[in-house]
Amino acid sequence: MGTDAINQTLGLAQKLNIFGDESWQERLVSPLFDTETRTEIKLELLFEGIDFTDQTVLDVGAGNGIYSLFAVCAGADRIVALEPAGDGSNGINVNGVRTVAESVETIEVVSEPLQNFKSNEQFDIVIMRNVINHLDEDATRDLLTDPTAHQRYQDIFGHLGDLTADDATIVITDSSRNNYLRFLGERNPFIGSRDWPIHQAPEVWATLLSHQGFAVRDIRWRSTLSLLGPVGKRLFSNRLVSHLTSSNFILIMDRMRSDDRMIGESSPDE
């Protein structure tokens, strides 16, 4: 991933004034580094090895639009940014992505949740930032124990599969429910309050998505301390530190070709 795309993204984000989509914990733990530096680290961790050139992108839960903006700068052909908050909302996130779309003609904002979004287009890259557990919070809570909850997410991911092309890549970032301080009953100073039961580990999401023809390429970890400049990124972007702080993960999966999916479905059990 070239630095030119990141630098261009940061310059445009500054010009459009769409920064500010950070938690207070991220700002507090990184007083020596500005917002641009922290955003640069996030982009590097999230999109390393992802080629956006001439790709169509679906940005689910587009937020302030920074990832859609990066996709444009990295060479994407077209981006559909789903932001389910309604038209006319005063939410900062909606205003941010709409500001980006007004300045970049290849970004289209759609005020629909993923479940309601319909398109004849199949996307090459799907970005899901802090949204996968919110697609159905009740089902997420009971995902490991309730077959009905499991099926509800299979239906959602089946719809997602219909929206993705062969060889498509999904980039998912969220928090795992696994956190050492939580298990010890201690207050976590890095995240404040969090409804842990409506989160799941990346392996859980990977298993569900595998039933729809997606295969894991990589699972990465990011902690609040990862944002402490280049050294923080190098030392603190691992499972151990993440589970001690924010439990943030990055799950990258690729969709198998239709022929490969058919072979997998028809293979007899050994």
C-alpha cells in the first residue's frame, strides 16, 4: 500500500474537516501524536495488502467517510457508502460522509442498513468498520447458543455474499468480547463502558462467513497503544496487547470463486 494514497487521504480529510471520529481514549493515550498520525496508522493496519485499483467498494457503516475517501485515493473506481442514519440527521458521522460525497463524485451515500440495501452490482471490496455486531445486536448476543440467532446472521451474510463478486475481499474491524481486564472484573481504562456481550471474536465471524464462501486471509490486532506512533504500531499491534486494552481486531476474508464454492458444497464428508 503506497504512502501517496495515505498522504492524499490525510490532506483531503484535513481540507474537508472530517477528522474527529476518534474515541477520547485514543486521543488521551496518544498526546504526542496528532490526529493525522493516528489516522495514518489505522489506515496502514487496516488496508495493508489490499489493492483498490479499479475496484468497486461497499463501505458499510461509512461513518465520517475517511475509509471511502482512502479508497478513492487508492484508485477505487466507485464507492457506495452505506450510512443507515436517516437523511437530515444531525449526526456527525452522516455529515462527514456526506461532505466527502459532495466533493468526490465517485462516492455515493445510501441511507440504508446492509440488510435493506439492494443492488444489481457486485462489489470487489467490502469495508465493515465497527458495524458487524450492530447488524443484529440481539442475535449477536446469543450467537453462540441460539440456533435462531445463528440463522439470522447466516441470512445477513448470505445477502452480503450476493453483493460480492468472485475473489472479493471483506475487511472487518470491530472489538472482540474477549478482554483480560473484563474477565478479571476490572474496569478497563482504555475503553470506558462497553456492552461486551454484543461483540464476538473474529474467529466466530470467520466461521459464519465461511459458510457463505469466504476464506480467512488474515486476522490482525490493533490496540489503543498501536497509535503511539510507528514504534507503538510495531510493538503493540498484537493479540496480547489488544486483549489487555481495546480488543480491536481486523479480519480480512476473500470470497472463493463460484466454481470453488460449488466444489466445496458438493464434496462428500470424509
